[in-house]
Amino acid sequence: MDSRNLIVLTEPEIDTFLVDGRCEVLKQLVDPCQVLNGDGLTADEWRGVLSDYNPEILVAGWKTPALPLDVLSDVAPSLGYVCYLPGSVRKLVSREMIEAGLLVSNWGASISRTVAECALLLALGCLRRAGYWSEYMHNRQGWKDASTQTQSLFDRRVGIHGFGGVAQALVPLLRPFGCTISVYSEGVPAEIYERNGVRSTSSLEALFRENEVLFEVEALTPERRGIIDEAMLRRIPRGGTFVNIARGDLVEEVGLLKVAREGHIQVGLDVYQQEPLPADHGFRGCHNIMMLPHLGGATTDRRRDAADHSLENLKRYKRGESILSPVTVEVYDRST
């Protein structure tokens, strides 16, 4: 069979990512191509597909089976670019493939604004205790009383740990609230802070001690695993809020649960050390923790943003230009 590029996506992926003519644009960009649904393919069947088509370009999604370890050497030696529409590529490609020169991209920074939007949602929900009240009214027929206390985001001191794409997308969302915004992130040039109108804090400890609402948006590296421990969380002023929209492994969960149960801070979480969150996890039932099941990425209606990012990368690849936000070994190691 002649070499043909592969688009391996399910119908729901095509219907949400490739809306409004994007599917036809994609097919034209990778022509000649074959569109397949990879969901349910056995390892042997998938290996056979790759061997038969020997694609230069593979456009993949959540249900695309993992590439065989010998894909570049034996199975599909023409494979040069894997354009992955969603986020983490760990289930699809190995670190060794990237080291061997396979070009890989994912949705990259195209979802920064929707992640930032989710962070804002969690912060507002914590301040108003929306998670608690929703459950209380639905399941216990509850209503407020004279002891009920809520808070506003207006005029708050906000601290942001990390200053990549998500953090920089969060700053303009916070502006209408008149917040004073401080940031701590190692290695970020001063001009980046100045350009975004935020102040740099001298240390992570100071960031947590001096601000009332804390957003965790830092990249996960080995040295940052568990960096937000019980001692760090206890630096948050009484009545403060902590939101983690980054990676679960940045936070030491035993300490977080202990502090949350004491009731002096509110916590908003979209990410966890173990996902899906175990049914018996201590976070469940702790009313000071507002939880989402890792929904912070592209919402269903905004998956088109990720598709546009991928289409732009495919155009660049076809022109022999550098692609946007490639998944390097360093990026691969930070992903989960």
C-alpha cells in the first residue's frame, strides 16, 4: 500500500475539535490521508495499520492507541510528526521516541485562557462557598442562617505561583476585581512581570504569607514535587483561599487535607495526585474543598481552539517551519 498520512480520531473528537469545516481543512493539509477510528483497535491491529500506511504525519486524539516502541525503526519508519489534538501525550508516545527525533505537538498554550477561566471559577466558588451550598441545598434541604459568612474577590491580595501561559491569561481576568497581584516563579525575567503589571515576590513563603487568595499554576518538575506542603499552606492568612489548577503532585495532599479540615481556609481543586480521585479519598466530604474532576482544560465548546492550534502547526510543518510549542523531552517530563 502507498504511504498515506493517518487521522486517527473518534467521531466525538471530530465533532468537537474539528467543527465548522475544520475537518476538511485538516484532510487537505495532510492529503493523501486515511481517517480511522482507533478506539478498540488491538495492539496487533494498530501495528498492522501503521505498517500498512507508514504515515509521515499522524493526527491523533484521546482514543488513539499507543505507538509501538519500535514504530520509528521497524513499523512506520516514515513517521516524522505526531500532531496530538488534546493535552498530555504520555499514553501515545514514549520519551525515547522524542529523543530519537520524532516531532510531537499537543494543544499547548491554546487552552491557557480556559484553564485560567476555571481557576477564576474555583476561586469565586471558594469565596462564596458555592460547592458547600450547592450540596447543602440539593441533598439536605438547607438554607443560610445568621451565622453564614461569604467573601468577595474584589480588592483582594492575590498571589500566583508560576507565571507561564495560564498565569498570564489569569491576570487580565482578575483586573476587573481590583486585585493586587503578586507572583513568585523562578527564572522569569523582570520584564515579563512588568509587561503584565504584576509585582514579583521575594520567595514562595512570602507569596503565601502576604496574600489572601493563592493560585497554584506552576509547572511540575522533580524538585517541585510536594513543594506546597502543610507548612506552606499554614502561611495563608486565616480566611484565605488556595486553588490548584496546575498539577496534583505539586501539593502534599495529606497536609492539605489536614489544613482544610481545620476550616480556616477554603480550597479549590481541579487536579490530584491520583486521577480519577479514589472513591474513599479524604477530600470527598470535606466541605472546605470545592472539587472539579480535572475539567480545567479546553471545554467541549472550545476544543476548536486546540484544533486551530494544530492546524497552524500542520501548515508550519508542511512549509518546513518550526512548529508552535513542540513537546520536547523537558515538556514531556513535566506532563502527567
